[in-house]
Amino acid sequence: MSGPAFIAGDWGTSNCRLALCDDQGHALEIRRGPGAAEARGRYAEIFDSETAGWRAKLGPLRAVLAGMVGSTIGWVEAPYLPCPADLYELADNTVKVRDDVCIVPGMRCSNPIGAPDVMRGEETQLLGARQLVPKLDAGKALVCMPGTHTKWVSLHNGVVQEFLTAPTGEVFAMLCEHSVLVRDKATPITHSPVDFERGLAEAARHPEVTLLHRLFQSRSLRMDKQLSAEGAASWTSGLLIGTDVGGALALFDDLEAGAPVYIVGTPQLTASYTSALARHGRKAHAIDGERAVLAGLAHVFRELS
């Protein structure tokens, strides 16, 4: 690991993570701040405040930022690259905010169901995943990026062909916080592996039945004493993730037999999606999401240097 070279910023809607990195994207120190929803009109102030200590000690440092910081509510709006697009094109299309700060663009496509789709931040994770896993440079690959808005991405020789967004995490949060289906306010949200697997099994049991016609079971099973109050959230998570995975595999059906699905995300989410994929006979290759985004930002930094 070499010395500090630049500031990497993963600035999403809810959270901001700024990392002092070497030129390979290894984080030496990390600062956290408010996300884009809270930072409107104060990006320069927040960035300068969080990084002041680094710059005072080390002198001028270039920053490469990705995520909602480049959206319509961001520091400046960065364009969307139209797909198909090679991930290496990201560095050629950064937007300069000021001499020491640039922002990585997002991507847009027409997704497999013919609707417009967009991503911001995930493209940089994909670029980093390509750095961490060279196999993504060759042939076809399907990448799953689970989260609030899960992305399913079709890659061919490192070129993003198309992608699809499923608001799996957001729907789960809404059901848990604003619905009587899953829990009352006094019941904590905990992870029960057994109940999660039951939810996955339900998703696979009647794949022809739409999600809307199965969701009420999270309440009726509790009322019938077949599901505990504490296990309902995990059951619902399994149902949602299982439905997400089954639907995506049906849409991206050109994946070679035996080829793994690459999952980029947190350890808990990659484990959950790995379990769901296994029910469809698919192996998974997990890639740490935080490592991937820093590796992607580091690649852009090196290309701009």
C-alpha cells in the first residue's frame, strides 16, 4: 500500500463516504457526512469541512466523486452515458466541479422490458468490480447489485449492454415501516435465516402468481400462527428477494449454463441473493461493494492523472 494520492467520494442520497486513498483505491482514512438529500446547496461547504484536515496536512488533493452528488439535486448535474457503453468511458466523461473535484457520470438505457432506466454510483462500482475480477472483461456476464434499488446488469466484454432496476430494498422498507402487513412498531426488524428461507421457498413455489397476490401472507400467516411476529420481516424479505431473482433470471435468459452471477454489495445482501440464486441452480460470485466503488474511483483518478 502506497501513500495518500486522492480523495474518493461515494456520495449517495442518504450517506456520504469520503476516503483518503492511495492510487489503487485502498482507504487510509474515512470521513462520513450527510447524503445528497440533506446536502443540497451545501456540497462545497461539507466537502471542504470533511477534508480540511487531509488537505492541511498533505496539500492539494484531487477528489473523484460518484453517486447522487452528480444528480439533479447534486453539486452539479453529470450526464448519463447512453448504453451500450464501455465502463472505461466513464473517465473520459467526468464533469469538473472545480480544479480539485470531478464527478463520474451515470448511465442510462432502455431496459429489457423496453422502459427507460438509469443508474448513478453503481456504474462506478461496476468499473471497480471489473478491476477486482478480470473475468468481467471477457464474454457475457450478469451482475446483480442489491440494495434499495437493486440493479441487474448485462455485461459483454466489459461493455454495459442494458440493465434493470428493481426497488426491492425500498419496497421492503416501506412494507416494514408504513404497512400493517409485516409488523407493528413495537416489533424489531431482525434477520431470521429460517424464515428468510421460507420466504424464498414461497417465491419459488408459485412463480406464475404475481407478487401483489402473495404479499398478504406476511399478515395472514402470523394470524394463523404459522409465522411469528419476529419472523415476518425475514419471510417478507425472502419473498421479495426470491421474486426479484426469479424475475431477473427470466429476463436475462442468455446467461451461459453454469456461469456465475456476480453480486456486488454488502456481505449480508450478497449472502441473501446467493441463497436465492442457489434455488434456481445458479452459483454466485460475491464482490465487496465498498471495495468495488473505491477501486472504480481509483481507476478514474489514474486515468485523469
